[in-house]
Amino acid sequence: MEALKQVMSMYKGKGHTVLTMNFTEQNQPVHTILGDNEFEAIREDMLELGVEVNMTAKEEHVPEIERQQRVIKERARAVIQTLPYGSMPKKMRIALIQNVIFWLNNIPKAGQDYSPKDLVWCLCTGT
């Protein structure tokens, strides 16, 4: 919740009005919170800030989030295939996933001028 409030205050500080939040890959700023029942706990806090929270029904999936997870898994498997190890310790798998996400956030998507990291950095620093 605190991280979401920080992101929203960064956007508001730049003159943007946050109505809904969407954690999907779009060329738009924060748009809609799509989540499962675990996000129910922040619904009231988000409504106080004027943000809509869109929950999925039980056993329903959010295609945008499923796609993001699939991309992360595909990239991690591609790296694993290049390694000379038969198996990896848990800490090494965690570090691999962190590395994949780091690079996905540092490289702009096709058709975008800025990477996700650049967008957040610009909001934080005001540049």
C-alpha cells in the first residue's frame, strides 16, 4: 500500500490525475489496479485516494498479468539453457528471476521511447 501511495504521489506531483491503476504494459501512465482477492485489503485505501480497484472472480485470470509472467519464465528458461549446471540452488533461481526483471524494466518496449525504469526515474527526479 505504501509503495502504491508513493507512485500515486509522484504522478500527482507531476500534475497527473490518477483515477485507476493498471499494472499492464501500456504506453499510458498508471490506469487500473487489476488483481485477485489478495488486493481486496487495499480497496478502501485506494478508494480514499480516488483509485478504482478491479478484482477478478475466483479462478479467473488476468490475461495481461499472465502474459507478463510467461515472458519472465521464458526469459529465465532461455538463460538456464545456456548454463553448464544440471540444477540450480534456490538462491540462484531467485537471483536469475531478479536479473530477468531488471533487464525487462531497463529496456524500452517496441514503440516506446522510455523504459519502465526511465519512466519511474523521471517521476522521482523530476527530469
